[in-house]
Amino acid sequence: MEDLLSSKGRVKVLKVLLSEGQANITRIVRESGLNHRLVEKHLEELVRMGIVQERRYGRLRMFMVDLRDPKVSGLSEVLRQLESL
């Protein structure tokens, strides 16, 4: 978790996914304001951490978070509380 919160970019990507539920890279780039390569790098790390899941539909890659996962719902709550400070 420490690695996750140590990167503002990863937090931005995660916030987009938490608000959208699921999104492709293009949408995450647009919503986060980060460049494509950086978003791709952060998504790879989030998938590796088990926080984000990737599904492929042909060439389209969709990324999503599962709010039923206690780890993800806990992160969502932490981010909400941090924003309210």
C-alpha cells in the first residue's frame, strides 16, 4: 500500500477507476491528465499489486476495480478521507 500512495500518478489513475468503475487507457489518460505511457506504467503496477484487473476484448483493454475486494474498498475509503482534509 505504501508504494501505491507514494505516487501521485498511481493515485490519479486509481481515482479515475474508482469514479468510473472501469475505463480504457484513453479515457484514463483524458480524465487523469497524465500521458499515455505513464498511465500504462501505473496500470501495470496496479495490476501487479492486485488492485486493478485488466480484461481484453480484442485489441481493447479495459481496466477495473472490484469494490467488493476489501483491499480496494479500504483504499477507496482512505482516498475519500484524504480528499476531505
